[in-house]
Amino acid sequence: MKRICSIYKSPRKNEMYLYVLKSDGLARVPETLLAAFGPPALAFSLVLTPERELAREDIHQVLANLEAQGYHLQMPPPEDDYIEHLPEELLRRNDPV
């Protein structure tokens, strides 16, 4: 199953993306989600196949959501993930003296 997908970036939340089928556009996305997401800004288009790997999402879940509901919402990573990736020296600088 090959799907051409448009991916929109949220102006309200960093690293939040909305995947939709290019053929449907935003027509199948609920109004309440669009209101919370903010005015979608097209980031890029992509051909999705079950064999393709995505950096932060499970391709099979994305394709299933696109088929079933017409969209897939990629949430930003938890903020704790950012802290885990800070270099040790930065963490030590913030230790109390």
C-alpha cells in the first residue's frame, strides 16, 4: 500500500505534525483538532509505504490511522527526552556548588 501524504506543522506546538492523505487534504480532520492544532503550515509531502522508516513514528500505525480516520497526529516528544540528551558537562554545570 503506497500513500502520498502531506505533512503539516503546528504553529502552536513545536514538533507537532499532522499527516493527511494528499488526495483528501484536511477534509477528514476534525474541526476541534484543527482549532487546537492552529493554522496548519505545509511542511512537505512524502510517499509512505510499509517498508519506509520514519524517525519518530511507527509507519504501520501512521498508515492505519490514515486509512481509518484520514489523519495521523504526531505529538512532540516529552520534554524529559530533551534533558536525557544533554551532554553530561551541561548537567554538571547546573549542579549546586
